[in-house]
Amino acid sequence: MRKKDNGDTIDIRQKILTAASNLMMEKGVKETSLKDIANAAGISKGTLYYYYSAKDDIIFDITDRHLNNITYELADWISTISDDVTPEQKYKVLIQTVLNAETRDKLHLYLLSDAVLSDDTVKNRFKQRYEEWRNSLEICMMIGLQDESADYGVLACLTVAALDGLIIQKLVGSDDIPIDAIAKLLSELRE
């Protein structure tokens, strides 16, 4: 159950989420306990339980924060681009925005892994949030690309799949990710 948010509550929640994110990137989602999170956040287990009664709730808030950060960065960039930027250049920035956040990439993979391996309730919550993220990317693409003939739903789905795959390639150490060629291919698919 969520408590009413005021300034102190938001600060403590952020402290908890930051501590949990760092631990999950270091140890993995499954290996991170609520006790570990409370210790890293510098709070008691009772205080942690006041804000989050289950680890799944922390994971979902981390997922929300993670996906929102990616979307906000892209939306912010889209709001500043000029009309003379090509679709290929726009895709390149999209890919680089996601791949350039090294710690976030590892967290992204951990969160996806946890979603796939969890029970149906957890899986369904992740699925819903992931679909919301894909829809947000679709809107960003509509605004940024401004091509009435494009199927932005399919393009967003393909882009999310490509980004997930590129994150995995980067994390396993692939130094040869052809970002320019991928951006060109994605820009051509919308035509």
C-alpha cells in the first residue's frame, strides 16, 4: 500500500530506490534482499517496510523510474531538435541515448530478466509497464519523425526490440555495434 507522498516521503523513497538500484546492478535482483536495501539506504527494516512492504514493489518503482528516465531524455531531445535533422540522425541519437548509460543498461537487463523469470502476477505488471514505455516511444517518434505514412506502433515495437538486443550485445562486450547502419536501416523502414 502506498503512503501519501510529501517531501520527506519522496526523499526517502528516492533514497530507497537509489540504494536498491545500486545493489541490484551489483548483485542482481534475486540476490538483493530487503535487509540489504535498508542497510544501503541507511534506514531500519521497519522504515523500509513502511514505504515498501515487498521487494516487487521496489522493483516496479525502479522499473518505472528507469523507463521514464529513458523516455524523458528522448522527449527532451525531441523537443529541441530542428526540422533539418534527418530521421537517420534521430535514430542514432535514440540508440546512443539508451546505450550510453552503462549502469542503466545493466539494470535494464536485470529488470527484464526478473520480469521473464517471475510469476504471472509480476510478469503481467512488467508487461503492462513495458507496453506503456513502448507507447511513450511511439509518441516520441510521431513527434520527432513527423511522417504521416509511418506505422509508429510497429516502428516503436521494432525499436524496443532492437534496443533490448543492443543492450545485451553491449553488456557481453561487443565493441562492433554498427550504430550508424542500424539508425539508417530503422529510418528506411519508416518510408
